[in-house]
Amino acid sequence: MGGMILISPGLGIKLQDEFSEAELIGKGKPELFGDGFRLREEARLQFNLMKKAGKEQGFNLFVISSYRSYQHQNGIWERKYKQYRATGLSHQQTIEKIIEYSTIPGTSRHHWGTDLDIIDSTKGIPSNPLSEVHFNEGGRMRKFKLWLDENAEKFGFYLVYTKAAGRKGFVYEPWHFSYRPLSIKMLEAYKKLDIKNILQSNKLMGSEHFTDEFIEKYTNENILDINPSLLY
């Protein structure tokens, strides 16, 4: 990566690696592809190959979520913010509760068109598809999880939020995979952005409670404490 940073109008920073600030925070218009999901072309092609391989073993890889725009992520954020506040949680408690699973708009890997949440829909789609219980021992997707562990990386897809001891940030998500050949470059570009300024200037719900200490902690734990294979 590296190289000089060019300044362009609008959302400003344009990196030599062609990922604009707008793209990296979900406000751009990347070219996306897919049937029932949206990924960048290279990631889509590899996912389809993985889907084909899974089908040969009796699994039906089904995408619950792929690309999400800033606006989409903000809708999730505001819904959860209002929901938790209504239960009596403070602003700080609400924010901490949301970021157990959901990202702050502008910081989601789903903004990149490289990440997706996948399940096996062979036995149908449960009402709560993104629940760890389905992937654990005795769960309906346990065999699928073991197959993913053995095969996903062959197609370039790596688990993002692992079950590694001591890992901080978002809780374990056995369904969330990232297409490494592209996402590792996008993370490098993302790390060059002024995250503090982006989060504080977007004025999303509750952002007045994003202290400098919170932003530093969120960056180090939620954005960067991921599968080491997706960092370098």
C-alpha cells in the first residue's frame, strides 16, 4: 500500500490504491455484483465457487447480509439506539450494548463489498439465523461450520471475529467472513483515515457521547482486534 494521498472534492481523501473515503465509509457507489447479495466482482466470483463446492457436499450457502451502505447501517444503529434507550439504559450503556454485535455507521466492514454473513439454508432459514447456537455442537449448522473451517480460506474467505481467547471488540460471529485479497487492502486504506473526525462529524444518533477515549478504544478493539490473517 502506501503512496501519496491525493485530495479530491466532496468526501475528500482519495488514496492511490483507488479506494476513496466515500467508499470506505459506505457513502460511495462501488460496482457490486451478485444474485440475492452484493459483493465486489472478484469476491462474488470466489463466493460462487465456494457455494458450488459447498453444494457438492450437501450444503446450500445462503447470504443473510453482504454490502451495506452507510444509510443502511445507520438505520440499524438508530433502531437499536431507540430500542435500548427505551429500556432505561443510559447513552453510554446503549452504545456499549449496540457495539457488542453492530458497528457504528461509517466503520462497518460491510461497507466494502468484501464481507458477508452466510448460513446453510439446506434445512430452511431459522427465525434467528445469525445465532451462535446454530453453529455450536449439536446445532443445525454444526457440520456446515466445520466444513467452512476447513474450506473457506481456499476461496479467500476468512472468519473475521474469531473465538480466540483474549480477543476484544465484537463478539464471536461464526457466520461473518471476509474476502481477504480485497479487504486487507481496504483495511490498510481505512487505517489512513481520520476515524475520530469522521465519527464526530457525521452527527449520528448518540455521537455526542463518543469521547476521544471511546473512539480510541473502539478503533483498537472493534475495528482492529480481528482475525490476524486479515490484518497483514
